[in-house]
Amino acid sequence: MTPHADRTWIWQFGFPSSGRSRDPRSGIIRRHHLHQSGVQKTLKQAVRAASLAKQIGCHTFRHSFATHLLEDGYDIRTVQELLGHKDVKTTMIYTHVLNRGGRGVKSPLDN
């Protein structure tokens, strides 16, 4: 294990559980991450409270993340790696929302 991992940002949970539990492998009592169903339930409540008409789920954030990366000019291979897609064809589904045509290509002279 990495020294001081418990205080290093990369090892921290984005959605920590509210309580602590015993790690079945080590027996150490520690905080784990929130179960995905808890995040989904909370998101569903927030969507309902905001009276949003569209169906929004956790995957919406993943789609939004990929779309914004592409809009900001990141190349498709970088987005593929960040999303963990094995095949670039899977990542290509996010490019349909860009719909830029020839305007999406920047000339080196534009800089």
C-alpha cells in the first residue's frame, strides 16, 4: 500500500458512506464508498425536487463529461481512454451531438 494513502486525494472516495464498517479482508474498521444505488436514489430525488421533465440518471453525467471534452477539442482517443472504452466505435456515439461539420476543424492559423 502507498504510504499516507489515507491522506492522498487520489485514494479518497468521491461519495463516501455515512458510516464505517469492518473490512472483511483485513478486519480494520473504515469508511467505504457509498453504494451506487444510494447515488442513484439521491439523484432521482434531486431530479424530482427540481421538477425536471427529462429522464436523468447517473449515466447522464458520463455522457455530459464526454460531450464537453469533445466540445473543448480533446481528441477522440483521449476521451476513449478516459471513459475506459475498448473500442473507439463506442466512444464515437458522443460525437453525434457536436454536429459542427467543417466548422469543427481548426486551422493551425486560427491560433
